Amino acid sequence: MEEEEPRPGYTSELLRHFADLRDGVHGNAVSRQDKERVFAETVALLDPYARQALGEINDDLLLGTGEILATGIRSAKDGVDATWALTWTEQQDAGISPIMLHAFYGAGFHHPHLRGGTVHDWPLNVFTEQQAAAKLTTLREIASAEVHNLVFQRDYRIIPATVKGHTS
């Protein structure tokens, strides 16, 4: 019997996401209350990584002058959310928003999502094979976001693996 190769992590995550839509659950949670509990657990899991990502930018680009702020899980007018922000003097003086990572579970949403404060475009200054290879993570994230948004425009049934029950 031929053993299946494991899926890349980013496609496995998408299939879990779409299976939740198909099955009406989030993880194993069915009720809004249970889904919010799972979301709170997710925020706790993400916290060190969100802080690491912002800390790396602070250390390398802001030369350690920034401050990382985190809200933890909180109720919002349209659901529950958590944010991590990196703020620094020059950004504040310019009157612009900090670097933001935002996990949210909107009141009308089936499950939570993650976004940035302004993220739509990525810089593309690739001039060598190494630089191109280093973009793989970014390309995966963009492709995942695109697939997710296409499902959001229609529904999970546009993804054959979800319809056929492949979820991990």
C-alpha cells in the first residue's frame, strides 16, 4: 500500500478551515460559546508568535525603540478579538497606526480570522535565486489568502478536497 505524502501545512490549514464551514463547526465546537472558548485558546497559542514577529521588526528595523502592546481576548461590539501592536515614536509623531496583528471572531462569522491593519501588498525586490526561495513563505500566505477569499465569495464547495471529505 502506497503511503500518502503529508500535505504542506498551509493547505492542511485551509482544508481544516473549509471542513469547518462544511460541517458547521470550528474545531469540535458547535455553539457560539464553545467557539469563543476555542478562539480564546487560539489567541493564547498565537501570543508568543505574534510577539516574536513584532519583536523581530522592533529589534531589526526599529532598533529596539518600539513597544509591543497586546490586548488579550476582549469583547468588541461585533464579536470578540485580540490585537498585537508595535508602536514607536516616529509612527506616533506621524499620526499613523501602529503595525497591527488582529485576530477576530465577528458576531456574524462562522469562525475566526486573522489580518493585519493595512496588509494588502508585499514588497517584491527579488534579484537572486536565494531571494526567490525566501519568498516561498510569503507566496504560500498570499495563495492561502486568495483561496480563502474565493471561498468567502462563494462557499467551501469550490474546493474539491473539502467536498470529498479531505480535512487534514
